[in-house]
Amino acid sequence: MSQNKLQKDSNHNPRVTWEGCSVLLDINDGDRLVFARLTAASTLKIGNKNCSLQPLIGYPFGSLFQLENGTKGPCLSRVLPATEGNYLQEKVDFQIKDESKDNRALVDNNTAQSLTGEDIDEMRRQGATGDEIVEALIANSATFEKKTSFSQEKYKLKKQKKYAPRVLLRRPSARSISEAYFKKYPARIGFLRVDSLSLLLSMANVTAHSDVLVVDMVGGILTGAVAERLGGTGYVCNTYLGLDPYPMGIVRIFNFSNEICKRIVQTPLTDLRSAQNGTSVQIGSREDICNIKSQSNEEISSSNSLPHTVSMEETALSSENGMLDLITETAASPVIRACKTTKAGEKASKETINLWKENGFSSLIIAAPDLDAWSTVKELLPLLSFSAPFAIYHQYIQPLATCMHNLQLGKMAIGLQISEPWLREYQVLPSRTHPHMQMSAFGGYILSGTRICSSDQPQLK
Amino acid sequence: MSQNKLQKDSNHNPRVTWEGCSVLLDINDGDRLVFARLTAASTLKIGNKNCSLQPLIGYPFGSLFQLENGTKGPCLSRVLPATEGNYLQEKVDFQIKDESKDNRALVDNNTAQSLTGEDIDEMRRQGATGDEIVEALIANSATFEKKTSFSQEKYKLKKQKKYAPRVLLRRPSARSISEAYFKKYPARIGFLRVDSLSLLLSMANVTAHSDVLVVDMVGGILTGAVAERLGGTGYVCNTYLGLDPYPMGIVRIFNFSNEICKRIVQTPLTDLRSAQNGTSVQIGSREDICNIKSQSNEEISSSNSLPHTVSMEETALSSENGMLDLITETAASPVIRACKTTKAGEKASKETINLWKENGFSSLIIAAPDLDAWSTVKELLPLLSFSAPFAIYHQYIQPLATCMHNLQLGKMAIGLQISEPWLREYQVLPSRTHPHMQMSAFGGYILSGTRICSSDQPQLK
Amino acid sequence: MKAVKVVPGCLVLESGTGSGSLTTSLARAVAPTGQVYTFDFHEQRAASAREDFERTGLSSLVTVGVRDVQGEGFPEEFCGLVDSVFLDLPQPWLAIPSAGKMLKQDGILCSFSPCIEQVQHSSETLRSNFTDIRTFEVLLRTYEVREGKMDSSQGDEGDSLGSLPCKRRQRLSEGSNQHETSSSPTAMAKPSGEARGHTGYLTFARLKCF
Amino acid sequence: MKAVKVVPGCLVLESGTGSGSLTTSLARAVAPTGQVYTFDFHEQRAASAREDFERTGLSSLVTVGVRDVQGEGFPEEFCGLVDSVFLDLPQPWLAIPSAGKMLKQDGILCSFSPCIEQVQHSSETLRSNFTDIRTFEVLLRTYEVREGKMDSSQGDEGDSLGSLPCKRRQRLSEGSNQHETSSSPTAMAKPSGEARGHTGYLTFARLKCF
């Protein structure tokens, strides 16, 4: 693969979106989460309206947009900080110290609203903005004034989400990507929660210039997070058993520069294990096969363009589940895409592999729900340098307990520990502070330790 | 055993201590926890002083006492509510909204106190109270005024604990007893935390008139808690494998009336399991053996008088570990003791056993760290009536997982669930609210479910 | 947890009644000789709870009253007679002084609140007449048990839109290390995915002895 | 968790330095091209941290300053240049306005506080210039692994004063139910008894885009 196709990415201001960049769209305050690539032709369906994503190009990440009726149909226009400020200020003012009203006297039914669907359609035709419709709904609600400030706020937010939906432009990063996946499709990332991911990296001591061996059967989120942390130094070596590399499509959601992409390599375990004395012929022949494999893999990704091509779904705006859609540009701009996606996951060079064989990897991270922890660790641990740390994630504790026990018996590692991270998010609002009522009770388990020299095991020299 | 020996316990006001009653003494706000029986002769060692517990007789549970120098040596005298009120009020006033002082300028060393040990001894000889000594120490501290209010409070409390130790008179109950044991000797109650114990009872649906089958290898805390909940109705049948009943000395710490003690019986599993068609001869012969066993057991208890006869230990007053001592009267008053302790744990009568065989127990609770969950459940479940709930506690999840899996496969139970209770205690103080920094991360696991009819298993008719 | 100090024969007050689920467990705990008096501001809710207790056979143990306990306090007739008071009110601190009057010496108050500010305010109010003021959060985590080695750890999220393309199961050749313990049992437990992260805080306090 | 948004090349501010443990992980995260500026009020603590960074070879990545950030804010020279600000201060709300000025568009602030009142006050202050204000509590639970079936579940409390008198281990005759799965694996995990129940709350916020 040529390395010099349209290498413009180092010119991008990473804080401002550019044509072809990947973004995370947060619709209506987390109700829906959509990964998209911004091109002139890409669109997003909100409610029953299709709107172009072009207006999002060139704006800083963190900008907020609102769906308005433009002259040429619905379009996203930026919400100015002033407006947003007022909006939030109101939100805060609503919270009074000790709630004095309550819902005792309130009988809520559907007759309270005198504005009909037809009235609203008429307002729209006359060019009313979403905010104006929301205000009209409040003015025509018989019960609004009787509600507690909390219920008023809820009512207003509900209407705003329906008639003036907002889209927040977020930068894809290990944190935002894993949060989005965990919220909607946790199984695709092996239920690896953001704090567990972060803990894996810190327990495996991933830092600039590390050569990190990973087994990533969690869609690429682990590989991406390690690469992000390495920042174009060292290597993340994504290894696999058998002939086919594990899919790592999530890596392409990061807006990695070519410098970073080059540091992400895929290597079959057989190549890493082949006799320490480096029979390069053997490696060479394996490499040919794998190259073909990885190319055909790229073709698939190319036609799908993003790892999980999910058709846009009509989403009830009141949905509390949230939605993670991965949308694809309808008319593709293949050049830009190619520039973003070709580099990550190439085969490691013979020289690099030989260097690893000589020095050992500086750490190991395994996140492979389908592999038995102990048999995997047993094979991979000898590839590490001595005193290299490792961290193994699993959903079940028992395989890790067995693995830890065997590592202890075999005197293969020290500092062994099984940890379980707990993450509780809090609602912090005046007079209304408490942990979230719903939470993920489960962040999985991590076995961590440090490799030592063991007489039972094949050794690196 | 005669049932009519000195049956005066129904005359006791259960809110006021009486001669011979068992109490929980909380010394210096949880620093030490001591179970004791109040008699004219029983003493408690605080610091290097022995003081009589007699002054505690006849006072309401919840009363607070302070160690003072009486005319005949150290003695406990009641702290009047007014004093206590002021004391606590000060404590509250100390807390200011946003701490403005900090410890930046403070250099704390041991030269700050100008009062010597000799000075203090001299004050004592002149009859100064503990409170007066504490005040003198504060007045003679060079750094006290410079401390933050928080540090001042800590200093004062530390001195008060040393020179004017306080003893809080608490009523032994399932809650206070299990909290005290969990704090100091968790292994003696199989690490069964108060919320786990409470959950066991509610999952097994223990209520008045229940016939509850228990396997209590946690010192009797489970048996006691069930008996407390039954309040003199139904039965708690404490069963055991082999010939010797499991020790349940903790039951004697509860101040159970004879009505309640009668409802606590011990029966070997062999008796409960013997052929459903009730060969009473067989039962009779077993019973004889067991009666002897249980009598010899009583002799042991009698001579030991309380389950864990721990000699009083000199305890550093600054100790943060807390201390749980079980003290015994030096000169015993055997009549009262006998009245309190003989009844619990007799053999169930033939009639009762036959009734259980016919109707089945109404629930089952197992807390037996040394038994395999599945093999125990397999034997005991058939003794329950259909749709009877059961709850099994264990420190490890794996035996419960295996047990649950086998119950599912054998279609022996429905509504199966493994739960793990979490208990977080909070410090709630103005500007200083947070969960406790140290907590028991571990309350064990509970497998609960409902017995159903299964074709694979021997059935009750 | 809430009912841990309630034993047969106790006289217990509760406000508000709400769905009656705590009332039910309190009634079962005081049976056969105790009594539970529960109060709710809502006439309708009280009536519906009363019906429920009829149906579940608890009506001899429970009396349901309509009363604004935050505003009026508990009825004076219970003064000094009560073993435990349970509060589940938006502003529990308003009912605490009255609760204190109702309790016997050494009686226990338990207040349930979802928000920490309610706990802070209540604890502040409690300090004048109560002692042993302790606040807990109680959570229950449940586990799923599955059979098999490394099996079915994915793909039952309820969406078929493409769990990981790679569904194959691979196993490295099992080594023959003599020390090795058996690899996996056939039943494995794992915490259930979604849990109730919070219901509320429980504050317990004991009336000071006078 | 704290450093999750910090990547190589970032410019990061921190106050206070404290023991320097967060500084160290920040430095490792921004390496090789980024920089961490950390400030502490205590001259002595700053000096000792500086020595530590010399010793661990991080001094090219970390600059330690003595400064009362609550009183004076961060140095003006960093205005609008900073990727992330980390606060571990008794009154973080005093430093938040200055932190907001230092951050780039979309920059992240992270504040660590042990008490909920600090979180409440900080969140209140953050609302004027920040968005995505989220508070987390992070806990780590560790497990012990032991070998054996039903073994050694008691008696290593460190006191010999009489754990349960009955130490025998009894097993019921194993039935031969054909369905049964194997009874116990040889390695079993159990949570470690005492855990750090709380260290503090982490509040994250993103600077509003202007």
C-alpha cells in the first residue's frame, strides 16, 4: 500500500472538523449516539427528516447544532453560545433549594394541551422556529403553571427534543467511543467499560515508545486506545490465532494520523512464536498468506466503509435507551476514506518482529471473551521481556482465577491481582444529588501481574 | 429439664437492664465492644482500671456512662442527658460551612503540651473529674487555638477517650450482635454481615409461626436472628450432620425469654430424614443418644457460661481496630444464668418432628462455610414443603453457582437467584459528607429460590 | 435491612404508606402481636393500600390513616409508646420532631431518602434529640449463571444487527503442564448487566435516653 | 480514569501537586512531546516532588511551581493553550474560573474531591462556562484466589482466641444425580475483606464552545 496518498492530515486543526473526518453525534443529550464521517453528501435522519451533515464541517468539536426549517428543507444550524447560555441558565434557576410545590393537586391528562397537531403544522408552514413552537405549547398548556418546577423543566425538555432537536458534535476518542459502544452495543466491545479499558492501559503501563502486544477481540477498541496513548511512538502489535486477523473496525473511527496508523500492526501468533533463532524464510512465507488475507479484509471494510454499517433507524425521541447508529455517507468520497483507513493494521515488518523476538514486548493486554485466559496467557507470556507487566480482561472471574492460580503454581509471574473496577455516576443538582438510579453493575474483571523468569517455561534469551 | 425454674423474665421491662441480663458495652464510641452479663460481681477493665458493672443495672438501654474516680476507686456513673446534649452541641458547632482555616501554618510536635503526666496524676489525687482534666489539657496546649476546628475536635475527643472514657449500654439484638462480631471477629460468624443476615431472613420469608430449618455453622447468630424474628411462635430447627450439634453460643447473648428459647431446637439430620412413613421406634432410639449429647454439651456451656470466654485485654484507647471482648462474671450467679441459658437448643419432640415430616418445613436457611452448598441443599430441600423458599449464604460464589446450576438441571427449584448485598456507610457532616473511606467490600453471596416438586428427587407426600 | 430492629410485638409508625410494600414487611415482622400504623397524605393511595391489606390478610396488623405527617406530625395518642418510626417523605426533617415524641426510650427512627441533601438536612435535625445517627446505602447485585467454558459470552443483547463478525471459538492447544488446575468449571457466574444503581439512603437514629 | 483524555503532546495543568502520583501518570501520558505544569501551595512539597521527578527521569516533562492557585489562579501565560486541567484542591470552585481561561476550546477539566459538598459547590460553579458536567465515583475491588474445595474459609483472622470450636469438615455422601456438574474447581476467587470504600469523586467538565 502506498504511503503517500493525500497525506494532508497533519495540516488539520484537530479541534475543528474537516471534510472526511469521523465524528460522534450526540442527539438530544444522549438519546441517540451516531458515528458519522462528515462529507458534502452525508446525511442524518432525525425524526422523519433527512438533513445534510455538511453544515457541521469546519466547526470546533463541542459545537451544538439545532434542527431548523431552512428554506431548502430541514437543516442543522449552530446554536450560539448566548442562546445556549440562557437555556442552561433557566435550567439552573428552576432548581430551588427545598422543593415547596408538589404534585398532590395535579391531575395530568391529555386534554391539558389546547394546541393541536394541525396548529403546529400550520406554525411550521409559517416558518416558526422549533423554539417558538415549544413556547407556544407551553403557553397553551392548561397544567404547565401548576406543575412543579421540576415537572415544568421535564415538559419543556421533552417538547424541545421533539420540535427543536439538538446535535452535539463530539470528537471520537477512546473515551467517547467506548462510552458510546458500551451504552448501546456493549457486546461488540466485550462489555469493556471505559474505566476497565483505562485500567487495562495503566496496569499494562502503556506509555510512549512501548511495544504493546494485544489480543483484541473487542472490535478494535483496545487497539485504538493503545494507539491513542502511544501517539505515534512504539507499536501496538495486534496478534491473532489462526489465519484471520480479528476485526478491528473501531480503529477507523478514531481520526488517527498516518503516523499513528503506521504503529498499529497485525501479526499472527505463529510468526511471533516461530523459533527464537529467527528462521526468516518461515516468516516470509507466512507473511505472504497474511498479506492477502488482510487485503481481502480491507476490501470488505472498503465496501462497508465503517465497521458496523447500520441502517438509520427511526428513533422515538423520547427513547431512554439511546441509539448508537453508525452511518455511512450515501455518496462516498473514497479518496479521503482511503487516506484514513488504509494504514492501520498492516503486517509488522520482519525487522520489527525480529526485534521483538530479541527484546520481548514491553507489555501485554488481552481482551478476548472467546479465548480461555490460561491457555492464551501461557502462550503469550514468553513473548514479553522480563518484568514486563500484563493485564487480562474477562467478563467472568473464574477463568481469571484459574489463570492466576496456574501462574502462581508455575512461578511465571509476580504481583498477581484480580481487580474489579466500579464506576458510579452521580446526578449532582441542587437538592437532587444522588447516584444514578440505573448503572452498569458490571465492568468485568482484570488479572494483572508482572512476568518473571520461570524454569518451567520456554524462555527468551 | 424442668421448665418452671425462676420464670421471672416476663416481668422484666425489656428496655431496662436487670440483674443477670446480657448487654453490649460500647466503649469510647466503638473503640471497644464488649458483651457482658450484668451481675453484682462482674467487672470491666478500662485502661488499667477495674470497675464494677453493678452501677449499670436498672438503667435503660441506650444510657451513657463515664468512668470517674469514686471514693472507693474508679466507677461508672451515668452521663446526664443535659451534659451529653452540650457535648454533642459543641460537636456540631465545630462544623463550619466551608472550612477557612487549614493546617498550612501548623507544626505539631510533642512540646506543645505543658501539662506533665505528674501534673495530671496530682489533679486526679485532688479529685478532678475526667472532664476537668481534658479542659486543663486544652488550656495548657500551646497549639490548640491554632488548629482547625476539625483538628480541635479530634484532639478533644482523643483526650476525652483517655481521661474520661465513656461506656454506652446497648441492647443485644440480631443487629447489634452481628455488627459487633463482624467488626472484630468476622470469621466466627462466617463473615456474615448484618445486611446479609437480614436478607437471608427476608428471602427465606421468616415470619411468625414459620417452621424454619437452619444449618447454622456461624456460631448461632443465624439461629438467634431467626428466633428473634419468630418471637416465640413457630420453630427454628437447627439441624446438623454427624453426632455433634454445631455450637450456637451466640444465642445466649440475646436476652431471650423462655417462650422464645423453647422454640429453638436442635435435631440431627438423620432424624429428620428417617423414612417418611415415621418409624417412631427408630426416632426414639436416636433421640436417646442425642439427649445425652446435648446434655453434655450444656455442661460445657455451663462451665464456660458464655460462648467465647475471652479474658479481658488491656486495650490501647487510641485503637482504631475496636475490640470485641466477651467478659464473664468473676463470681457467677448460676441460678439466673441457668434460667437464661438452659432452654435454647433442646431436642425437638417426636410429635414436632413427625409434624415436620408430614407438612415439611416452611423455609430453609443455610450458613455453613464448611459444607459444600450443593450436596447440603440436595439433602435438605426435600424436607421443605412445596413452594417453600430457601436462602443459602456462602463466602464464595462458585459453590453457589454450581448449586444453582444443578438445581436448575434437576428442576428442583424456581426463582433461583444469586445476590450479593452491598452496604456502604456514609459520614454525614456539614461540608464533610462522603462514604466511609474503609468499608467491608464483602458481604458474601446468597442463593435464593423456591422449592418445587421434582420427579428426580424423593418427595414428601 | 429496614426491618432488622422490628420484632414481634412491636408498635410501629410509618409515613408515607406509598405502595405499601414496606408496610407489608413491617406487618409481617411485628406479627402476631404487634401493630403497624401507617399514614399517607393521599386519600386515594391510603384507600388502595387498605384494600391491599384486606386482600393479603394483614388488616388486623395494619391501620392506614390519611394524614399530612410533615405538616401535622403523628397523632398525639402514640406519644412515648412506639418502638420504631419509618419515614419515607420528601422532607423528613419536618416529621422528625414529632417522631421523636412518639418513640419510647432507645426507640429507633429510620428514614429513607433518595437524595443526599435530604439526608444532610435530616441528619442535622436528628442531632438534637437522637444519637447513633448512621446513614447507609444498600445495594443488591445479582448474578447470572451460565454453563460452559468461554461460551455464549456475547450476542444475546437482543439486537441482531451485527455482533462481532468473528464468532468462531478458538482454543490454543492445551499444554500439559503438570501443575495446572482444571481449566473451567461448567457453571460460571457473572454479574447481571444492568442493576439498580441506587434506590436511596437509609438513615437510622436512636432516641437519646432521658 | 483521570488520564483517559490525556494523550501524547498535550499541555496539562495540575494543582495541587500533592504526592505527585497523578503528576507522574499525566507526565507518562503526555510523553514524549507534551508538558505538565503542576502547582502546589507548599514550598516544601513542591521541592520534594521536583526531586522525585528528577529521580524518575520525568523532569523534562514536568515543571513544578509554588503557587496558591485557589487564591491567584493559574499563570496568565497559559491562557487558551491548555488541553486539560486537573484540580485536587480543598475549594476547587475558587480555581475553576481561572481553569476555564486556561483551556482551549472543548478542553477538559477534571476535579477530584473527597466530599460531596465540594462536588456540589464545584458543579454549581462549573455550570456557567462548562458543559457535559459529569461526576463519577471510581472504586476498585480486589479478589483473593484460593485453592481447594470449601477449605480454609475460616480461621486466618490473625487471632487464635477461639475461632469456632467446631473445625471439622463434614461432607454429605455425594449423590449420583446424573445431571450434576462438577462440584468445585480448585481455584476460587473471593473479594478481599477490607477495601478502600471511598477515595473521592471525580467531576469532569468540558469548556463550552464559543
